[in-house]
Amino acid sequence: MSTSERLIESTRELLWERGYVGTSPKAILERSGAGQGSMYHHFKGKPDLALAAIRRTAEAMRATAEAVLTGPGTPYERVEAYLRRERDVLRGCPVGRLTMDPDVIADDSLRAPVDETLDWLREQLAGIVEEGKELGEFAPSLDGEETAAAVVATVQGGYVLARASGSPAAFDAAVRGLLALLTPATAPAGRRTCTPAAL
């Protein structure tokens, strides 16, 4: 891995763990093993490096979500797969946590990749819900955009509840609750009570 890649990856990890203010140039250099001056050789400074790291994190989240949402299965099954996919619940969402960082939110350039990624995710989910309505899998009364917002809110809120309680059980409960509300009327009865895999 090149020095610039090590700097980006180390900054990604530190932003997830400590937030923008807690991610000092010294901590980045220590985590990456890069020499003094390396950051300023490859980047204009901490904001420039942070932006590269946030973009990389956003791209990774998008790729992971896209693989599930465009995968096999009915619309309901793809939403279910997204909600139940394996996650480090107690660590939280690397993109979602950035929305709680005042320094990121106050900077338009740093906030943009976060906002764009969440917008993209809602758009993908809304399309799946509309597809499910056309196939008769979801109730005609469901609004695609509103349901997509509820899915994203359930995931992000589930992370918060899990971290607050120190247990992934709260996240699991939120997922089961939302899936119960979305369960197609024609789905097997067992679908409502199945236990999610590790999330």
C-alpha cells in the first residue's frame, strides 16, 4: 500500500473512532506509519486528507449497499438482505457517525459525500419499494420515498440504540420491527418471526 493510501485508510479509521477534531495529524502519522511531512507531501493538509478519507468511506458504503440491493431476490428480499447484512453494530455506521460530527457538518465540502451517499441510498430503496408495489409485493399505500427514509432511519437509529445499550439486540429489534411492517401479505408466516443473522 502506498503512503497516500496508508494515510487515507488511517484517517478513515480515526474519523470513525474519534471524529474530526480527535483525528490529529500526529495520530494519522502514527496510525499510518508515515514519516513526518508525508501528509503535506500528498495532501494540502488535514481537511484535504479528511475529504479523501470521507469520500473513500462513502464509496465503500455505497458499494456494499449496492451489492445487496441489486442482488438476487424479490424487492422484499433485497430490502431484508440490506437490513440483515452483517454489520459491526456496536461500532456504528462510518458514514452515519460523520453526520453527528459538528466539524464535518459545518464544512460543505466534507458534508457533501455524506449527504450524497445517504441520498443515493434512499433513492435506491425507494426504487425497490416502487418495484415491489408494481409486483403486488408491497401495499399500494406505501410511498417509496417515505418507506426508503424509514429504512435508512431504522438502520441509523438502530446503531444509536445499540451503542447506547452496549448490545446489538436493540438494532436487531428495530430491524425485526420494520420487516414485520413491510412483510408481504402473501409471505410465509415464518418470515415474521425469523431471527436475523449476525448484524
